[in-house]
Amino acid sequence: MKINPRLVKVAGGYGLTTSVITIIAFLTFFYLGQQPWRNTLSLIVDVIVIGTMTFVATKDFRENENGGELRFYHGMTIGFVIYAATALIFALFYTLFMTVIQPDFLELYRQSMLEFLESRKDMLIANSSEESFQAQIDGLKDVSVSGLALDSFGKKVISGLFLAPIFSVILRTRQR
């Protein structure tokens, strides 16, 4: 089975656009002091952007590039290209951001996470143990640029893996 080149072109364009939007959202949250690495709203924005762009790209391909027809695998391929491109481009940007644009980022990250853990110390210890809490504190020194980039990559891929099949089913057309 040969992949339709128009499918890759449409998905690639939307994937690039989605990447730019997620980068802008990250920078906006960061420079507004919202700590996007632990801000639930940032994660929700990523899921909404990836979901919206996947839906729009799939619908665009169906209506404008494929004569009103869409198979499940078309939708899954479009979704994969979008979320994989977004995850990869964002992870590369995030690595660049942490090493070049904001070289003190790791220290800022560790400090904010330490403050977060300390503010919830009693709750965390009540739900697990003092040793578990201390292990989390000690683990902050092992946080790395590659680990954070991989974490952001994984979150974006997981959101895409969840949404692509849903939109593929909703937008597919019946075979004649």
C-alpha cells in the first residue's frame, strides 16, 4: 500500500503549525511566570492544540484532498504525522531552550520543583512515606535536559495517540 503524498503534505503542514503553536504557548506560559512544566493549563492547551489541529487536518484532507473520502488509516496516518512532528520539534526546541536560550533553566526547574514538593510535604508523606518523599527530593539532582525533553516528547505523543483514533473514527466515511 502506497501512502498518498498529499496526505503527508497536509499532515506535515499541520504538524509544523501545531509545533509552532505549542512553542508559542510554552514561551507565553514561561515568560508569564506560570511554570509550564508543571502547569496543568499548559498540558490542557497542548492537548487542545494537538487535538484541534489533528481534527482540522483530517477533515481538510478528507474534504479538499481526497474527494470527500477518508479511511481509518488515513486519519491515523495524519494524526501520527502531526503528533510525532509536534513532539519531535517541540523536544528539539525545549532542548535548545534549556541549553542556549535559558541556560539556568535546570536550576530554575529544580528550585521550583523543590518548592512544590516542600509545600506538599505533609500530604506526600501521608500518602506514601518519609523515605519516598526524600527520594523525590534527592531525585531532583538527577534531572537532566534530555530527561525533560523526553518527558515533553512523551506527553505530546500520548495525547496524540489518544486523540488520533477518535478523530479517525468520527471522520471516516463508509466504503461504497
